[in-house]
Amino acid sequence: MHEASIANSILEISIGTAIENNSNKITLVSVRIGKMATIDESSLRFAFDAIKENTIAENAVFEFNRVPLLGVCTDCNHEAEYPGYFVACAECGSMSIKMVSGDELEIAHIEVE
Ligand SMILES: [Zn+2]
């Protein structure tokens, strides 16, 4: 039920933001999820659609964006996209790679009316 609790947080934050902006209708909720975040898109979408009923977000479009896994070599500063795990730096062969992006779980933006 990991996705259900995340969907709940996303909905609460979205509604809170809409209220702060004196809006009573949310039209779009866009999230950014890193490749390394263990979130299943269809489960999250399903959970969000289920709980948005009868809220000001009930007609909101749910937009899901995957953020690629990017790493930077701490020895030569070479930055590259990785397939879901880190391998040796393509430039210098170092195994010392630091994550730049890929573990995000955040609301990118919300549109209201
Ligand atoms: Zn390197």
C-alpha cells in the first residue's frame, strides 16, 4: 500500500496549495518520480484516481514524469545517465559515482482554476 499513502500525500498537498491560492478546482497535478524510486506508475495513478473522487481534484489530470538516473564521477566530474544502477565511469573507470538525480518523489506543479 506504498502507492496509496503517497497518493494521499500528493492529494493533500495539492488541495492545500489550491486553497492557499483561493481556488476550488484542481485541473492538473504533475509529479516527478526518479528512476530509482520504487513507485509503480499504474498503482499510483489508480490510487490517486480512487481518492480524488468528491474532492476539488476530482477532474484533475494526473501527470507522471520519470526522472532518469544521473550520476557524476567524483574523480573526473564526468556526468552520465545510468541504466538503474551505477557502473564504472566511462571516462576514467572510477567506481566512485555520486547520484545527481533519480530518487525524486515530488510534485512538479499543480494547475488550478
Ligand atoms: Zn570519471
